[in-house]
Amino acid sequence: MNGERSAGVRARAGGQRPLSDEVRARIIALAEQELSVRQIAAEVGCSTGSVSTVCRLAGVQLDRRRTQTATRARQVQAAAVRAELSDELLAMARDELLRLRRPHTEYWGVGGKEPTVLSVAMPEPPPRARRDLIGGAMALLDKHLRLVETDRSSTDHSDVDQWLASLTGGGER
């Protein structure tokens, strides 16, 4: 065959064959019935990208409301989980700080033939332990504030969010 290809067959990325006219017509018909891109792709046996491309070239608008609704639901769920985690981190930080005023026990392991553990009880933690408790509380508070800031900034549309909304037609509510 001299390395030539027949005129009707073109090489495609990923080894996919071009869609037949019948498949394209079926994709357009299903899109006009307002099926989702995934449902159409599963029905005709092609990729979601192929469905989107065929519809775009044919001028058929895909119904993206379900996708947008599902995305919003996931965002709300993620925000709820972040709020719970944020509350838990704040409570843990508070617990660490309360340990500064509680009795503290220091332990030491003494080696040798018969290792033993020594301990001493103190009315409050020594300076090194206080530093560690405060450092732990500060790390927890930092994570808490980052979660709070994430939710605060996600309610304001950033430039990227606005750009994506304009591309997907999701800017109007």
C-alpha cells in the first residue's frame, strides 16, 4: 500500500474512527430531546467530546441546566463539609489552649538493662510544652481561617469564575 491512506479514511487521535452521518444525526436528535451529553454519548457509543463537537457544529444548544444544578449541589455540599471541618478545627484549637492551664505530666524513658519510665506531675505545662501547645493551636487556627476565607471568597465571583460563567452561559440567574 506504499504508506498511502485511502481518501475516505483519516487518522484520528486515539485511534477513533470518524462518526458516520447516521450517528451524527442520532446525536442531534437526542440533543434536541434535551438528553445530557453523557446520556447521548452512552446511547450512541462515542465520547462526550464528540457529542459536544457535533452539537456545536450543528448549532444545537445542549441543555446544561442539570450539570449546573449538580455542580451547585456539589459546591453547597463541599461548603457544608468545610464549615463542619472549620468548626472542628476551632474546637481543637480551643482544647489545645485550655491545656495550657491544666495539670501536666512529663514522661522520660530511662534506658539500661531494665528500662523504666519516670514521670513528674506539674500544675501546668513547662515552657517547652507550652510552646508546643500554642504552636499546635496556631496551626489549627490557621487552617480554620483558611477554610473560612475559602468560603468567603467563593461567594464573590473571581475573574476566572466570571470568565468560566461567560463561556458556559452560566452567568445569568
